[in-house]
Amino acid sequence: MLFLFLFAIFTGSGSLIYTRFLVEILKNEERKKVELWAEATRLITLADNGQDIEFLSSIIENNITIPVILTDEADSIISSGNFDVKKLRDPEYLNSQVRKIKKKNGPIVIDLGKGHFNQIYYKDSIILTRLNYYPYIQTGIIILFILVAFLAFSSSRKAENNQVWVSMSKEIARDVERLEKITERFSRIGSRVALKDENLAAIISGTIGYLKTRTSSKVSFVFDFDTSLAVIIPLNAALFEWAVENISKNAIDAMEGSGIITYRIVETDNYVQVDISDTGKGIPKGAFKKIFSPGYTTKQRGWGLGLSLTKRIVEEFHRGKIYVKHSEPGIGSSIRIILNK
């Protein structure tokens, strides 16, 4: 908006300077016309010298734009031209015009000889008067346009902000249950965890459904299992969701926000294994175990606690195992979780 205001000032100033230049040129031209009109009047007055009266009269009559008043030596009005006919009904109107013109322009004197003279007072033409006001009107219109644009922009931003608040309210309303789960997660850490039979497939699909709404559309989540099947094992749902979430978020970071994450469940008589694979940059072989250590991270930001907490959730609270199944640089990684039935 500052640029628009500066543009308005620059445009208005430029227009004013150029218009003033044109005004000065027109003023000079109009004075020359009045001087010619005065000379024609003088010659008509002295018509006995053989001048072409018809030609001189045409010069006088051709002035149809410049208001003029002809007076004698005592400023008594002899004639006038190009004034508002309705205003001329007032006998004092022309006298008041003479007084106003005297303050602005000096009269043009017509020497009649033998010490006698007439005077011509003239005003700027209507065109010249309008031209004087034009740059101010133009600048005003530009400023008005900018103000309207600013108000429209502000209104749009306000509507956008309102929409954001509405969206946030909806998100908060949807996330009340989520916040309760997060509270439950932290309350479980450091205390004895109770496990109960849960549907592993439903927990994983539900967790990923939540992540999808908060992840770039460039990330694809693929289920390599039948999400309608019931895979029942002893779990603490709040904590295991956290574990799946942490592994998935690390996968998203490894893919730099673009790629495929695949979830696979294999069930046997004694255990269930969950493989979470991504198409990211891979994990160096020497870091297969380090990634689960507290504080280990390859990101510039973060505490490096996500996979450490995941390991604790799987191994301490669920008596399972978690490890890097395989990883290849530039191809991706796969993390396996094994849970007892």
C-alpha cells in the first residue's frame, strides 16, 4: 500500500508540474489574443484612417472564450464579453469582476490619442481555469481509488482472518479427543501401563487418518493390509498411536515431504509384526541402533526424542521389539515392530 501512495504522490506531482507548464503557455497565448483584441478595438475607434472595419470587427467577435471588460479612463464600463448572461442582470456584477481582476491581472491600455485611453480587463478562460484544477482532481481521484483498494484489501484480509479463526475453531473442536489422548500419553509415561485387547489394524488406520489431514498431499499413505480385518492384541491404544505417529513423522522428514509410506501387518500364532516403510533418503548402517538413542537426530531442530520414546513404548510397555529392518541410501527405510499376542 505504501507503494501505491507513493505512486499517487509521484503521479499527482508530475501532473501538477506539467499542467502548470501548459497553463503558463496558455496564459501567454490568451494575453496575446486580448492584446490583439485591444488593438482591433483601438483601430475601430480610429476608423477614419481607412482601416478595414469588417476585418477588425471579426477579430473582436472571434474571442468567444476569454471574459473581457472594456472601460474608459475612469473605469466606467463600456462593454463586456463572454460572461454569464444571467449574472449580467445584476448591475454590480461587472464592477465586482473589475475589482477582482485588478487584484490578479493588470489592464491592457488602449491609447486613443490626445491623452485619452480605454482599458481592457480580462479573466482566464474557462478552459484555462479547468486546467488549473485538473491535477488536483486527478490526484484526488487516484488517492480515492487507492483508499477504496486499501479498504477492499483490509476487508478481504479481515474476512480471511475470520475464516482462519473459523477453521481453527473447527480444528480445535475436532481435536478435543486428540488432546485428551495426548494428555493420556504423558500421564502413562513413568507409570504402570495397563494393556487391553485392541484392534491393531483400526489403531494404525485411525492414526494415519489423522496424520493425512496435517501432511502435504505429496505424501501418500499406503495400507498393505485389509483395514476391515480385526487384529486383536494387548495394547495401550494411546501410547501405541504415539509410537506409529513418531515413526511416520520421521519417515515424512526423511522423504522431505514427498514420497510414499507403506504400512504392513503380518499376523502369526504367537506374534504380530508391523512394518513401516518409506521412500526417503535412508539411514546409514552405522546409525541403525543410534536412531533409537535419546538426543540422536539429523534435523537442525528437535530434541531427538521421538524414536527414543517409541522404543520405550514398544519394548518397555508392550514387551515387544523394534529395529531397522533394512535401509538403502536414496531408496528408503523400513522399521519393524514385533508385538506378542
